[in-house]
Amino acid sequence: MLQVISERPLAAVEAALRRAAHRHRASVLSVTHVGQHLRESTPAEDAYVFCICAADLYAALLEADIRVSAFLPCRIAAYTQGGRVVLETVEPLDFCRLIDRPDLAPLASPLEDLLRRIMQDAAAREGLSAPAGSVLHRGGLGATEDQMSVRGAIPQRIDCKGTKVEELGGTGHHDSQGG
């Protein structure tokens, strides 16, 4: 396991990890709050899992052996333990060992280096005062995809029958009959 101790509070890790991934030509696909499943007896501990996409590095591994797909996308866990924030991920070289393909190590090493650099960059305290979007986007039409958060987003359809929220409001009929 690759492990980095962060100097940042857990609340600041997500933004830092997104910026670090972007700087290293990767992206954060999703964020899952797994700490919500902890028992109430451990309120000081929390955890998030970040799915990281490094398409170029993934492509080389997948072309060599499709079984690597069982381990992708790579995940970085950020959790509090004993008052510290820890970033941790499985080493991509372990993927090769698990599928009995040590010959894939030259393809897995760059991915491992990338994950290590992203975690170290996100854990570093330097640059904490920079605005969240200053590194990602310098003008134009607003927020980029990496700056959007889908936490708490309302789904397009709200039940298994395909009902939309906007269909429940109003009269239930199309307001404009057209002309």
C-alpha cells in the first residue's frame, strides 16, 4: 500500500486532490463518502474514496492484459485516524502480482509513480490559501467539469417508473398547446 500523511484537514483534501490530479494530467471521476457507514462510537474518524482516471496509463495496462480492468479505476482513500489525515492506495505493481503477470511491471510503474505524486501533491500544505479554481481554470465561461460537485444532485428521474420532478409540479398537463 502507498501511504501519505496529509498536512491538510480532511475537509480540504477533496479540492487539493482534484487540483493535484489535474496538474498531473489525471482526473477525479467520483468521490464516495464511506465514513458515513462508521459506527457512532468513532465520531472523530471519517473516510472518503476518490476514483482516479489516468486514461493513457490505463490503456497500456488494459491492452497488455484485460484482467487489469478488475482493479481500475484506481482509488485513493482519505481517512482520519488518530487525529491525522491519511491518503492511501493499492500499489499498481500489486495488480500485476495478483494476476500473475510480473512482466507488466514496466507498465504499472508509471501509474504507481503518478498516484504517489498526486497523493504527495494533495497532502502538501503549501498553497493552501490559493482559491479552489485558480489552478484549474483561468477565465472563460465559468466552472469546468472538474470544479463541479454532483453531491446532492437531483436525479433526472426520481423513481423506477421514469417520473421526472417537473412532471409532478403544476397541472399535470402540458402548459402550452402550441400553434
